[in-house]
Amino acid sequence: MAVVCGMIGGVAQTSLMRTLPGANGALAITDNVSGNAGFYFGNGFVSVGGSIGHIASQGSTPALSSCGTSPTLDTGSTDFAGSYTTGSAATTCTITFGTAYAAAPSCSVDANGNATQPTFTVSQTAITVTVDIASTKYSYICVGKTGG
């Protein structure tokens, strides 16, 4: 086991790097606060856990605006990835990041099912989806670029 120290979001962090028992020598970097194994990207913790290796993110929760009447952001959505359902009469939607990126991230936004795929733009602070269909579910994922 080794102790790894560094700065995350300007805050000193201490994590544990250890070999996982029964995992053929796989390494885990463990968050010292929660004990979750994973890696930090930007301000969010991305965990790689379970026997099947799902990737999950923890971090800031974005906000929806201009998404028609009564849009919903799915529980567990973060700046890194999530999904939302547009409200009635929606033609655009803005997903404002809970924590702005230092540079515009690389994002993908996809309509779930057979709906027409949206067009969108990305800035440091938000994703603006310009071809939304009312009452349709969309999923997004954003990965920060070097430096933020």
C-alpha cells in the first residue's frame, strides 16, 4: 500500500494506492474520504467499481433552463454525465454546469430511442441544445480537456 498526496480543486488530498485482494494484482486509488476506488477528473471523482467495472461520477449537479414546461434532470446526473427529459413545448434546452470548466469540454448529447438527434454547442459553463423535441429523453457526457 502507498499513500498518494496531491491537490484536487486547490485542496490537499491524501489517497491510498493498494493492490486489490483477489483481483490479479489490480491497483486501486482510493478516495480518502469515501473509500471509493477511482480517479479524479477536474472537480469530480470518477469511480471504477464493482466486479464488472462500471464507471460512475460524483461531482457538481447541473441545472436545466429554457427546456419547456416541467423538464426533469435524472437523479445522479453530474457535470460529467447525465440525462434529462424536456418539458412540453421545448425546442431548446440549456444544461448549465454546476461547476464551470476551465475550457469548454468535449461533449456528446444523444436522443434516447428513435428521436431526431439534437444539435448543440458547448461552452465552459453550459451545453445549449438547439433541436430538442418536447417530452423527449436525452443523455449527455462531457470530458474536460487538459487544463480544465
